[in-house]
Amino acid sequence: MAGKARIYLDHNATSPVRPAAAEAMRRALDPAIGNPASLHTEGRAARALVEHAREQVAALVGVSSKEIVFTSGGSEAIASAVRGVIDRAPPNLRRIVVSCVEHSAVLESAKNAGKRLEVIRIGCDRQGRVDANQFARQLDRSTALACLQWANNETGVIQPVEEVGRACRRAGVPLLVDAVQAAGKVEMDLWRMQADLAALSSHKLGGPQGAGALVVRDGIALAPLIAGGAQEKRRRAGTPSVAAIAGFGAAADEAHGRWKRDSERLLRLRAKLETRLNQLFDGIRFHGQAAPRLASTVNFAVREVSGEVLAIALDLAGVAVSTGSACASGAVEPSHVIRAMGFDEEEARGAVRLSLGWNSEPEEVDRFLELLPAVVEQIRAEKGTFR
């Protein structure tokens, strides 16, 4: 790998900052940009940048700009939605319904709220897809909130959001959609999907880390997670990160303009990856391959090879991949997503995620496929397996 650039196949964790986003941030860091809450010229300049970004993010997901609340990221957006609904819920609403394959930000927020509420987890099939009818059967008059991801961060599997959204609307239950992984990768009209709240994250689509958004349908009342000021229409107090928000807006605008073209290109790269991996390794298993998926994501396990060991070995060889959610990095627990799909602990510990993005090139995929067999052979020779 000497002299060669590293191969980055971990866009679902963080996608590199797009040049347009970096330029927007540079402009926002000009000394003439002040606090957007201030009335003077510098404050108005900052406020103009924030409002422009709000329009760009709103356009990405098909909503009005007044329905965008900027946050520090997807996890804060999710926590704000869950706490915001639960804190205003009357005592007779005692349940939260979530899928078993949600991101840990959703599961932990629900668990924390569940100290006084019951958390109902809906199972999935072997492909990682939730049964919309089973989800609908759990919605009743005691349900305060339902949560369903648009696409899974580990497998890329797309969930039946619209069907669940219609069921939630009939039951009068607000629906929170975790759209962090899907935004910028699929055509998105949140309100057509019957969502009431949605979480977005800048760095998943080529914007900077430290910015995100909670999308709140007009008319939905939330208790603020962070109180203290009038920012974001009193939904989220504190001085916003103008530069990060400006970068978020630019990334959203670019992703919105090229998502279809990028999706078609990434589908070709994904097909090459899966075809060649299948040829290289006997007994390889792909997770979620038969379900509708994002074009960007491949999740697989090589028989008897630890996913953690493989990820470390690939890193030393110059390749960045993941064993699952970046938020669970360093955890010793096997993937809860793969376990929920019905696989055993060994399989869950063997899972590796490859995720492509806006700047992924065929040459990167080719180089990865060239070096992978030798890396796996070395791991097996050194007995870095489950034996």
C-alpha cells in the first residue's frame, strides 16, 4: 500500500466533506459573520446564512423551511423528538413502539423514556425488514410515539415507512422517522410518508460533523430538550453553529441535486462488490441482500473470520471499513441488528459493513477486492477466527 491513497469504504459512519460544503463553511467563518440572534449587520449576515441552509435542508426532504430545527446532529434530533413528545404526553399514554433494528440513539432514548413508559419492540424478518402489519397491531390509544428508521445504518435495508406512517395516522400516534442514513440517497418526501418528526445528520451526506436537524411537522408541539433562549422558535436554545449549518445546507443541496445519478453509479459498484465477494469466498453470507436496500451498503460475513479482526487488518492494509454502527465502535457486544435478523452471536460478530458514498470510485473497489483475499488468508493463518 506504500504510496497509495487509503481506500475509504465507511461513508455510513461519516462521508467526507464535499468541496461545496467546505467552501460554504469557509465563507461562514469570515470575521464579518456574527451571532445570528444579533440585530446588527454582522448578526443579520449570520442569520441569512442559517436561513439559506434551512431552505436547502428543507428542499432535500420535501418540507417547509419553517419545519426545520437545527441541532448538533442526528442523535440530538432523535433525543429531542422522543423527549419532546414524551414530556408533553398525558398520563394515559404509556407506550412507545419501536423496531428492533433501530439505531442505538433511538433505542437508548426510548429506554430512558421507558423508565415510566413501556417500550414495545417490533421484530424483523431474516432480511432485517419490519412487518408493517405487526407494527400497526401494536398501535393503540395508550401509545405516545412510534419510531421507525427509513434505512438501516448497518445493512442499508429500507423499511416500510409509508405503510407504518399510514397506520400511525389512523391510530392517531405521532411517528418519528430516523432518516439519517436515507437522506440524500433516496427520493424523500417526509410528509407523503406520513411522518410527524424526522432526524437528519449533516456528516452522513458530505457535510461537517456537529450539525443535524429535527424536522417537525407544522402543528406538532414539543417540549424543548435544550431550553433557555428563543433560538429555533424556542425549540432548541443556544447559539447555532453557523459554519457547520452552512456546510450542512450546501451538502444537502448538492445531495439533493445528484442523488439519482449517484444512486445509479453506486448500484453498479455495489453489484461488483457483491459479485466478486461471492466468487472469492465459499460460505460468505450477505445480510439484507434480498430486501430493498440503499445502493451504498454491503454487509457480509466471511465464514469463521471475526469482523473486528478483519476490520483492524484492513485498516492496517489501508482500507477503512466498519463492523456496524460507528456509535457502537469499541463495544464488545455483537451487532444487535444482525442478531435481530435471527443470526447467532458468531455471525453477528463476523459482520463487516462496506459503505460507499459521493466520492467513491471504481478504482477503490477494485483495489479493495485485490487485497482482501490476502488479508483474510493472513487472518486465518494466524488463527484470528472463532475456532
